[in-house]
Amino acid sequence: MVRFTTQKRGSVWLFFMLTFAFTWAVFLLASAASRVNLLPPFPESPTILIAYVATYSPTIVAFLLTFAYAGKRGVKQLISRAFGRRALIEKKIWYLPTIFLWPAISGLALILTIPFGGSMPETSLFFQPLFIPLVFLVSLLSAPMAEEFGWRGYALDRLQARWNALFSSLILGIIWGGWHLPSYLVSGTSQFQNLQKYGMIELVFFFMAIIATSILFTWVYNNTKGSLLIMIIFHTFTNFSLALFPQQLQIGALPIARLVYVILVWIVAIVMLNILGSHKLMRAQ
């Protein structure tokens, strides 16, 4: 498990509180403004740009608190974990799960829906190869850059300083999921549309997936010595793989493709826990 000199300075709960407050306030104010025609509805500009800024709240709050508790030295240290020497990993084999795990899970989930009538959706990037670089870039600059300095770079170390890797991952996964809820409440977002289409099962599947995902993120994080560069890449491929292999098959009111995806993510998470144990999610050194 990784330990950094500034990790015990600053409350993780203050980080969560400020991150939630900033995100929810911006989303709800933008939504209210669009309802009274002060701003256009989502996802039109500039409303979508305001929401985009709100998604950067984990990173913004992480840097503010790091500066408050550790000054410029702490900020430089946090940045170096993504873009400095300490971001580079000694065991290059970890680039394999970082890059290929999520495409493998998403692709297998799509294959397993074929007996139920599933097929490659027309929205897949495989049918629009010219958009692949653009979608990858958007995937990189959105959630990974917006979130990883906060969730893993700031919060996870502080959680693991008190609890084991599994319990820390469960706490962070639940909070991470709850942080996304405003996007389900604002009309015009894809999350809102999915909620309207599938009902509460959409939220159930989302939370099940993100909690298991949190476990896998901790697994990679701890085994790459807290490299935020690796976490940014890992998060990028998490989202990018869903653009490659959209999970859209629905049987009745049940989004069967989403269910298969959730099951596969949990299978991988449980396998890693059984092999490595819940304490550190890594082999004994």
C-alpha cells in the first residue's frame, strides 16, 4: 500500500463535503437557471460548459486542500504523481490491465448478450473509426483528469491509512457513485435519459458497477505505487471501452447488457480479492 508524506494531513471527509457541495450547487443552479430561461437547457452551451466545470470539483478541491495543508511542496508532489518521475512504474506489465482490462470486460459483455439477441450497436465507434481519436481525447480530458487527483490522489490514501483496501474501496465507491447523482436529476444528460428509460434499476446497476469498479481501481493503484498517470489512463479506458462496446440490449424493462457488464466487473473484483486478499489488494512484498 502506498504512503505519501502528506497523506495524513487534511480531512478526507472535508474533501468529500466540499466536493459534493461544489458539484451539486453548480449542477442544481445551472438546472434552475435553464428552467427559467436564464441559461439554455442541457446539453446546450454554455450550460454544458458550466456542468463540465462542476465535474472537475474532485480535482479542484484536492489541489486546494493539498495547498492548504502542505503548501506548494504538496501541490508539486500531487502533480508529480501524474506527470513526474514518480508517475512512471517499474513493472511495465501493469500497463496490460491498465489498457486492456476494460475493453475486455465491455467486449465480453457484448458477446455474452448475443444469445439474447445482442449485436454490435450502430453507435459503436467501430462503425465510426474517424471519431476514435476524438472520443479517446474527450474520455481522457473529462472524467479521468477531472476526478483522479481527487478520488485516488487525495481520498484513497487517507481512507487506506485507517481502513483496509476493500473497506476503503467500498466507502469510496459509494461516495463516488453518490457524487454522480446530480447528472441523473438534470434533464438533457445521458444519465437522465437512461433513468427515464430504465427506471430505478438504472441507479441500482450504476451503483453496483461503480462500487466494483472502485475495488479494481484500488487494486491497480496499490500495485502501481499510487501512480496517478496509470489511474488516469485506467479511467480513460473505463469510459472509452463503453463507447467501443455500448451496452444497449434491453429485454422488456431490463437492460440485460448492463446487467451482464455489472456481473463481469464483480467477477473480476471478487477474483482479485480472493487472490490478493482484502487488506492491501496486492501481493506481499
